[in-house]
Amino acid sequence: MLLVQEGRFRLLRDDGRGLTLALSPSAPIEPQDLPPLLHRRVGVEWEPAPGLVSGKAHRVERL
């Protein structure tokens, strides 16, 4: 995870591309749980968010 701001975060994917995501309201973690994951390798279950540049993250966990 490269950047965390409130409930949003930016990842560097394995293919080298960046991905901006926002926590979904249904995610089992809260925005305050994201900063400890900064600069860590994480697994994310997500979906595109229609009409937005970012996607919605439904699950985020440290690998």
C-alpha cells in the first residue's frame, strides 16, 4: 500500500500499475485500520465503482 487518506488508499499492483480504492461500507475494517498497512503487501477484494476513478474495496488484509 503506497498511500492512505481516510477511507481511501492507493496500491501498487504486481504488474506495476497503480490502483486507487475506497473502503466499501460493507468492508469488515474501518478507515483507522488502514494506516498500519502502509508500505505493506496486502490482498484486496475489490470491484470497479461505476462513474468513479477508484474502485470499492470489500476486503483488505495484510499478506
